[in-house]
Amino acid sequence: MAIVQVDYLASIENGQNQLSEDTSDQNTEPINSIQNVEEFRSMEISEERQENKRRRTLMNDKQIQTIEKALLNHPVMKKSDGTLQRWAAELSRHGSKITADQLKNWLSNRKGKLARAAAKFKVGQHVILTDDKGQEVGKGTIHLVKGVWSGKNLVESSSYVVDVKELKKSAAQSVSCDIRMLWNSSQLVLIQQQLP
């Protein structure tokens, strides 16, 4: 809806249905009914509420990198309030202030996000393995998507166990192999099966 000047709203409420000289701006449009006045007021109220909403504190890249690294060494971080307090203080040194409750919520949201990501891959699916630049380095089959493997919680570490069947030696040459290894889920691409 276009911007409508308040003096025009007052004229409608008084039974007048004419535009004042101040409303000749290109971004104005006439309001022809009380219903439109109410719509305008509800929009005004919702904009006020939006302005009054609590701003979310987002962690910067350094803070996220620090907490992700810490989670590899302390995967059960959220079980202890003291640990949460210490990590919140540590993260606050690298950017905006983070409270223990915010950290606890972030960890909970992260766990849910990782679980949803794990649901996208299933055991037995064929995948392309990529490096951190997104270049193909091999092919394999998903062996395990949940649980613990070699002491790592797969969901919390965002990793899958993959049976690697082929590794690229160079851009033009591949080597067959049979290796089971841990691979970062963000560096896997599902190979779409061709229908007959």
C-alpha cells in the first residue's frame, strides 16, 4: 500500500472525501473507505511492533569458528551450566556479548539443523566426495549417518561414514579403492540415480 498522509485520514473520518493539497505526492493513493483506514492503522501498528521487537544477537564468523572448533573437543558442552558460562564469556571476547542462554539456544538450534541435514542422506546412497573448494576428489556410498564412529558423534560433527570406492589422482585419472572413512556432510553431493 502506498504512503498516505495522516491529514487525509483525518478528513475521511470527518466525512470528507477529498484529497488535501499535501497529498499530491506520487507515492500517495486515496483511501475510499473506513476499512482502508483500519488497514492503514493496523499496518502502522505492526510496523511499530516490528521496531520494538528484540533484535537477535548473531555471532560473527570468528565466534562461530571458535564454538565449532570447541564442539569437536567438547561435544557435550550444553550439559553443564558452568561450561556454558565459560564458553559464552570466551565467545563474547571475539565479538558481540553472548549469554549462556543464547549459547544454549544456539547449540539446540544447531543440533536440530544437523539432524535435518542428516535426514537428507540415507545409508546406501551413492555420493561424490568433494574437497573444501567443491572440487570432486572421489566417489563412494554412505555407510553411516547417525551414531558414533571412531569416537565422533556423526550428527554433532556434521559428518558421515562413507565407503570410498574411487579416488581421483588427477583431473583425468582415478584409482579404485575400498576405504571406509569419515567425511564432512557439507562436502558430499548426492548422485542422482538414473531411471531405466
